[in-house]
Amino acid sequence: MYPFRKILPQIYSAGSTFSVPLDGFETAIFHVFPLDSTTRPLLADARMTINLNGNNVNYSIYETGSKFRFLNPQYVENLKINGKNANYHDFIKFKNTSTGTDKTFPKVSIIANGKEFKIATQSVKNKWQWYSTEIPAGQKEITVKISKNGWKGTASLWINTVEKLKPITISVQNSAKINEEIMPPLPYPTAEKRNYQKLTEKKF
């Protein structure tokens, strides 16, 4: 459900456990329900958005995994891929491949090709502070300078990349009435994939 829409491809029973990889400082929210409690075709192992129109379900698919499939294909009455009629065999072959601790925090500057970038900060008083900037593509060398000013603590360097995704649409005519579910809002646009990677960490 959050931070993007995706249905896990495995079906779990009571008492089962599963692991989910998370990026740095990422939170995930899941909606757990019995498989037989829904009549909507559940398209699994795909990053997507869903639009319901009566008994029709329109999926915009941004990424798929190796277990991309419907968990309950009995509800799929008719199927279209990118607006063209398709059968379930065509669907199985389809895959979208687009693919600190001190009160005074230090001063940070970020420089690339002799240009210093404007930095935005977010902080919790006496706890931590983020320094962030947007760096255009094509920069070969980036310098991060930290002026401690007596500050003591731990600093870590992260990179956040944004990838634009082009969706493929799948439309399903359902064989049963569908009850629309209420979903939480998403933190960023659905056509974006964001990756957070920790590069290094140092104590001062």
C-alpha cells in the first residue's frame, strides 16, 4: 500500500513470516486480508496504480518482478494489454522491463565542478539534521565539506536517485462486482522510482 502499490506474489497462511527489503529511512505499510475475501483480480509482483470503473480494473504497470501474475485469475473475464485484446497466455508472456548529538550542527557545503549548490535542511532539535541538494546528471566529481565548529557526532552520506518510469496499461473486465478499497496517499508521484543508498559514515 505504501510507499507504492504492490501485491506480494506469495500467499501466506496464519503464522507465516516474510522479509521485505527497505531503503534507508523507508517505511512500508501492508494491508493483510484473506484471498477469498476479494473479487478483484489481484495482480502480484508489480509496481502499479489501480483505477476501478464498475467491473473494469485498469492497471498502470511501472515495474514487474519474476513472479508477475494474477493470484486469482478466475475473476479475469476479458483482458487488454495497452488497449489491445489479449488472452491469459499473452499476459503470462508480458513483462515490463522499463525499468548528531550536539546542540550546534555543523555547516555543510556541496560542490561540483567549482559550483556550490544550495542546501536545504531538515532537523529535530538536539537530535539530528538532514542536508540535501539536487545535483544535475553528468557530475563526475562531488565534494562534501563539513565545518564542525566544535560539533561532535556521526555523519553519513546518502545518495537518492529518481528514475522516471513509463507505464504499460492492463485492463481487466471482472466477472464479479468489485468493492473499492480506500488506500493511503502516496509520498511521491507514481511514475517515479526512488532509490536511497548509503555511501559512507564517519564519526567526529
